[in-house]
Amino acid sequence: MKIRKMKGYADRFLFTRYFTFRKFFNLLRIAYEYTAKKDVLKSRPCRLMIDTCNACVLKCPLCPTGKGEKGRTKAVMGFDDFRRVIDEVKDYLYEVDLYNWGEPLLNKDIFRMIEYAHKCDIKTKISTNLNYFPKDYEKRIVSSGLDSLMMSIDGASQETYQVYRKGGDFRKVIGNIRKIVAEKKRQGSRKPLLIWQFIVMKHNEHELPKVKRMIKELGVDILKVEAVRSDMGKEIFESDQQKIEKSREWLPKDEKLSRFNYKNRQKKVRKRSCIFLWSMPVVNSNGSVSPCCSVYPEKFDFGNAFRDGLLKVWNNRFYTSSRRIVSGKEMKMFTVCAYCTKHGFIE
């Protein structure tokens, strides 16, 4: 397992077309500062998550966007704002994930953003439900050079799929996959890597074998099976037991497929840290900066990249205080990260 993990790191950060010596030396500095639990960093982020649009066409029950929850400003990021954020850290970034709380394909500038990131030698990835898919989007996806396309599809039939992906059209999604695969062949492109993300739940666990057959038939590259999470907008504020109680109706019968299987291990708060505070900030659609992708309420954010500049936020009192908190040092100022450490960190 360790050898496989090391090979994964090597492929990700060394044997990649996005490698530069500046990025690699920065990565080594991140490793040192993380290990030493430094509060103020000289290193820069090596990855970035940018939520280009936090609206969605579906109504997924465990997603705060799908439930229409308030607490985060609704916005679609403009290209100029995106470019300004990228330009601050482009010399150090290996990857940028262009999604978080919404559907990135709703942003009309998403393909310009992908293309600009590639001009800056940055790997790109988006996660989509493939329900919003205007004419010729398959051509734009492939020609943009997008590296990875993660497709959230939790079922192998409309009946099962619509239980969680409320408002979704399974047949349309499968048709859009076929379009993308055909367009990759037409353009002679190996990209994007197509990833079918399947969240295992009580109502769909029986369809997992069928999904495995479908990805081969469709030409999808990878099946990524994920355990169902609790309410994604609240999970860092709740204990595992609270999450279990609130998510019970979704938990699969097969406990091996549930992230909340604690029968065979002693339940305790894990004494470890959070790499995100040293490596990967999240920039939301309106520029607000979150410490990780699990923080939904905007009131807990650390600053605004559009207003203040991302690197200024990166070492402000919120970030430095949070690094102290997750490192087990004396708390100088309360931040949202204190909730996460209390409950043993988000998995």
C-alpha cells in the first residue's frame, strides 16, 4: 500500500507535464513547514480549489446547495477575477479543482478558465452531474484540454438515480457520456480522464455490479466508489454519532460500504493534522476564502481573495491561528477549524 501511495505521489508531482523545479522546491518547503507545524508559511499553495459557480440544477438532499440553504453568497465567478487569483500563485500550482458547492458547467467562462490554467501549466479538474449540457458542450470539454472530468452518477437506472439526484435525468446523463467519449475519439484525445463517481447508499448499493459493467460498455476510464456522507454543510460541526443518526436513511446495509462503520474499531478522536491549511485553500465564487471544501457557512471564512489578495489571506491571523489549532498548540483565536479537531477531523 505504501509503495502504491508513493507511486501515486510521484506520478502526481514528479512525472507530470505540469512539473517545474520551482513547483517542486515549493512542495518540499510545504512538506517541511507542515511537518514542523509552522504557523506562518514561506511556501505557497501547491493546489487550489476554485468554486466557479455555487448554483446547481439538482436538489440533492445532503447538499446545502441542493437544499437551498442560506449562509453563502450566490455568485458566478467572472473570468477576470479567476485570472487574478490564478496569477498570484500560478508559478507554484500543480492542480486547480474548478468546483465545490455548485455545477461548474453553469459558468459560461468555464472553458476559458480551463484554457487559461493550462497556459499557466496547471492541471485542471471539474466535477459535474452532466444534467446541464448545452449543444456542442462535448466539443468544448474535449478541445479545452480538461484533464479530469468527474461525473456524479449514483445509480444505474432512472428509478434509482433520481432518489438522491433529485431532478436529474439518467438517460440524458448517459447520452452525454456517450457524446464525450465519441468526441474524444473524433479529436484523437485521451483527455479528459472520465471518472464515474458512485456514492453508495441504501437504495443504490444493489446496482453497483451493473455500474461496473456500464463503465466498460461506455468507455469510462475509472469508477470511483464513495461512501455516503452526512449533511455536507454541517458535517464539521457534528460528532460522528450525530452524523450517523441524521444520515441513517441513506446508509447502505452493507457496513463495508459505509464510512460510519465503527463496530470493529475503537472510537476516538484521531490525533493527526490537516494538510489543507498548508497546501490548498478554497476560493469561493465571490472570492471568499475557506480553509477547506467542507466549510459551507461564509461567516467562518478567512478573508476575500478578490478584495485582499489570496496570498495576504494565506498568512493572515485566521490561517495562522487555525494552523496552531490543528497542530495542538495553544489556541490564540477561535476559528472554524476548532470544530473539526474536536470531532477528529473530516475524513
